[in-house]
Amino acid sequence: MTSRIVIIGGGQAGGWAAKTLRDEGFDGEICVVAEEAWDFYERPPLSKAALLEPDAPLPRLFPEAVQQALDLTWCRPVRAESLDRHAKTVRLSNGEYLSYNILLIATGGRARLPGDAWAAHPQVYTLRHWQDAQRLKARLAESQNLAIIGGGWIGLEIAASARKCGVDVTLFEQQPALCMRSVSAEVSLQLETLHREQGVDIRIGCGTLELEDNNGLPVIHCDGQRETFDAVVVGIGVDLNLELARDAGLQTERGIVVDAQGRTSDPFIFAAGDVAQHHHYGLCIQSWAFAQNQAVATAKAMLNPDAPDYDDAPWLWSDQYQHNIQILGIPQAGCTTLARDNALFFSLDENGRLTQLVAFNDARTVKLAKRWMAAGRDLSDVPLADPTFSLMSLR
């Protein structure tokens, strides 16, 4: 029987895994189970170019010729409903069964909503899929004011895009600071300053938010105030699609537990992307770089158990207004943050090791910092905050 690898998930992790399998010489069948009708595409442009450009095309992961050369068997648009590890089969939502020799779970996540009323309201939007971006773009074109629920990266990117479209933006964040789970207090403050300068009305530390309706328009009720908006975008994170793995008895914690090669508690099943819990940090890292690079490493390990482990430092980026913001590493308790010109923010642990760098418009320092992290370099005596000190001297 021809060897068959099944990939559950048609997103970035699934796409890079499929391409890597072919690049590494796998000539058996690759079957991709996907809930969307599209070929693999990238999500970062959904909050930027897809909202801003009049005829923005689907941001394909690969050119059409490359996609065709992968020679994939698609099952779409369908969902994987259950997994029989003993029989090595996947049951699909159309009633079909799919057998596999090796399985990759790359099911990603779904946008979280505060409750059923939010899901039912026609002018409440989330941004997770290509269709979401098309709906939101059409609504922004006829809107004067927009409410954004959630001051994380997706909320801030949508705020920047909406302001570029000339739409008034009110942003509600229940936490006391923006992006506070992923960056230091100093970086949160810099992000808040950046958006206030662009005219975003930011409400931080707001109480419970309730949704009401006013003749088809959404009304946000917060801290005794009722405000009507043309549209509301909810960006409060995602719920990971872990049900398939959990129901099949795979080990799960915050995500699917995998080793440094993406292997789950079943030696024939691997996991990649958002749902794969980082083997070192114990977190699920939702970033473009992790979805790509961890999937590439995992695909190589699916074919060769001696393939190198995945060991990249977590890295993500965000484009807001004219700024490119890059975040390297994970914030950790007890770290000291040093700011340089409000453009570079270094977080060091008690041993002087860099745990996180946030860089505004400075890709070169990010490259340097990756080396410092990999080497575990002690930076405690380095004048990082002094703008006259040359960071390049640390190479």
C-alpha cells in the first residue's frame, strides 16, 4: 500500500509541513483535511493589506505553480470529527473515513467571543479567516465609528488599519495595560502612546462589557455608559481546536504536548502550529514564525527520527501605522526592562540574560539579540539603555 500522510488543517502550519515533506523527497500521498475552500494562505495580511487594499488578492502561502507541484489530495471543506488511533483512521464530517500511516494535527484555533449574543449580532466581527476580512472590509467602507474589544496584537493592528481608513476607533481592554500578557509594562505604555497619537480612544481597565442592540446597530454597555457603533470587532484571543486530540486520548495541557520534533504521545501522530505546546516554554505560541518553522522541523522529523530538534526563540512581528514592531522571546516574572530611545526594550533576568527584546523599527538589533539569547550571554554590565553605546560592538 502506498504510504499516506494525512494533515488535518489547511493553515500555515499545514502548508509548510506539506511543502517540506515534498522538499525532503516524500513521494507518497499527502492528504489535507481543511475546513476552508481555499489553498494555503497567510493570516498576518488579514488585519492589514486585506482590509486596506481595494482589490487585495488572497495572500497565498505559495505561488500557484508551487502549490500545484505539491500534488495534494484535498478533503475540503470538511472537518475531522474523530480519530481512531488503533485503526489509524480519521472520521470526516461528510461521513467518510480516511486512513493514515502518519498523521499531523495542525487544527489551529477559532476566534473567541464573550457570549452567544455577540456571535448572533450581524455587526459583530472577528478576524480569523479570509471571509472574515472580506466582511469586515465591506463594513468599514460604510462605517464612521468602530469599537474594538481587546487590546492585544490583533486588536491593535485592526485599530491601525481602521484609522488609516478614516474610521473613528474606540478600543476596550479589560486588563490594566495593552498586550500585557506578551510584553513588559514599558512596552505596553509605548503602544498606548502610539495609538493615542493616532486618535484611538483607548479604554483600559474597563469593567464587564455587555452588548445590546439599537435598530440593528451594536451598543456597548460599559461602566455605566452606553455607546452605539457601526460595527464591533472582537479580538480577545482564540480557543484552540484541541477537541480532536483530547477525544483521541493524546496528552494535552495548554495545547497538544509534543517533543522537540513535534511528536505527540502517539509515535504516529505529530502536531504543529498554534495547537502544539512549545516543548520548552510549556505555552502555545501563536505566531507566523512558529507556525512556519516548527511545522518545517516537524515535517522533517515525520520522515527522519534523526532530524534536528526545533529550538528557535519565540519571535513575532506586528505592523501598526508606519511602525514595524518585532518581539523576540517570552516575558518572564522578575525581569528588569531597560528602554533605549523608546524604540528598544530589553528584558533581562537576574543573571543578565536576555529573556525578551521588543524593537520598534530595528530589525538589525533583533538579529543580534537572537545570537545573545542562543549563547546565554550575560548583559548585566552592558549599557543597553545608553543610546550612544554601539550595540554592534557586542557581536
